[in-house]
Amino acid sequence: PGCRLLQFLSYLGACDRLLKQGYEEGQVEEAMEMFQYSEKKAAEFLRLLAQFHDMGFQQNEIKEVLLLCGNQREKALEELVMK
């Protein structure tokens, strides 16, 4: 039980740090789940999601492409442009 508590506290800390960067709560929770609670991967996903959204791409397409491309920016951008 103690181990689960530490994992939960770590998760809350990661979510808090991502929220302080200005990401929406729902997106943070979704990203953390998608990347099995890896703060680093979730943060990169959220950064690229915002970046591509600012370029005018649709959020659902961005999510799909980022997952398929493993958060590789150049590869994901190529896929988005080809759609």
C-alpha cells in the first residue's frame, strides 16, 4: 500500500507541474494516462499538441499522429501536412 501512495503522490506532483505550465487539466490527465504516467513523455506530447494546434491543425488529428509517431516532431509534422 505504501508503494501505491508514493506513486500517487508522484503522479499528483507531475500533474501539478504540467498544470502550472498552462495546460488544461483534462489534457494533462489524458496525456499522463496515454504515456503510462511518464511526466517527460506527457510534457513533450502536450508541448507538441499546443504547437501543432497553433499551426492550425485539428486536435484529434494531432493526438492520433503524435501517438503513431511516438512524439517525434518532424515525423508527426510530415504526417499532419500530408493529411
